[in-house]
Amino acid sequence: MIEHVISFILHIDQHLVEIIKDYKNWTYGILFAIVFIETGLVIFPFLPGDSLLFAAGTFTAIGGASGVPPLNLTVVIVVFFVAAVLGDSLNYEIGKKVGTTIKPGSLLGKMINQEKMDKAEAFFNKHGGKTIVIARFMPFIRTFIPFVAGASRMKYGYFLLYNMVGAALWVLSCTLLGHFFGNIPIVRDNFSKVLIIIILLSVIPAIVGLVKSRKA
């Protein structure tokens, strides 16, 4: 399963071609499901986020050239935005209900990466509400932050505002970058390498935070 997930992340362009060919308009539902699960269920932080948005944005521009029907840019943006907002909202509600009752030895406790959870909680305590916006651009952390927000009993109206702002910034930036730059020959011919660079850039803030905490 881990090998399939890694393959899907690193070669998401190839897998997306297969999905579009096989499922056509149902592709939007699959894209929705991946983002919704990645942001909504705290046990699935490893699913693709930034790379998926970038790849989908690319196929709104080069779909026809790649031999598959192009995705509709507006529909892709709306689908990703709704999935991201609903996913974080679900994660918040789960955290609100069970976040303070998880025991380390329980089934859920074993499924949740406690180290990542502790880092997310420290990040949340340091930056407050804006964490929800910042975390959108940080793999793993973005999955745990809504859970932590719910567990800490942040007011939902306050959370929802940051949730929507963060989702809009995340979806628009990643998807539009894919749409405008994915068709450039050097990017198109080295797509897997570009995705790896995107993943590395997205984890830099977490690495910097870890180094600072180690020094402290």
C-alpha cells in the first residue's frame, strides 16, 4: 500500500491520465474524495495535496495535448475548494468530539502519528488562528491542525473563516500554477521532478520549525 501511495504521489501525472481516461467526468468526484479524505481524516495525512492540485491544474491546460479530455479549470477549483473546506470542517468536528479523549494505547491512538500531532499542536499554540491558513501549505501539518483546533474548542465561526481563506489561497495558488506553468515544455518533460520539488518546498517550513525546536 505504501509503495502504491508513493508511486501515486511521484507519478501523479501518469495516474491522473489513467483516471481521466477511465472515469471521464467522474474524475472530479475522485479528486474531491482525495482532498476531502486528506484534509478531513486525521489518519490519512500521507495522501497527495499540493502535487495533486498542481497536476490537476496542469491537465486543465494540456488535457487535449496529452491524449485525454482536458479538465475544466473552474470546476476543478470549485471541487477542490469545497472538498478542502468540508474536509477541514469534518476534521474539526472529530477533534472536538474525541480529541481530548484519545488514549495512547487505543486503536485511534495507534493510528495517529503522535509526533506529528504534537508538532501541529505546538504550531497551533504559537500562531493561533492564522495557523489554519499557514498549515494549508504544509503537508501532514494541514491534516492535524483542524483536529487540534477542534480539540482546543476554537469557536467554529472563527475557525470557518480561516478555513475558507486558507482553502481559497491553497487551491487557487497550486491549481493556477499548474494551469499556467504545466504546459511549459521544460516543466511538462520533467513533470515528476517538478512534483518532487513542489513536495520538498512544501515541507521546508516544517523542517525549519523542527531545526529551531531542536536548537531551543
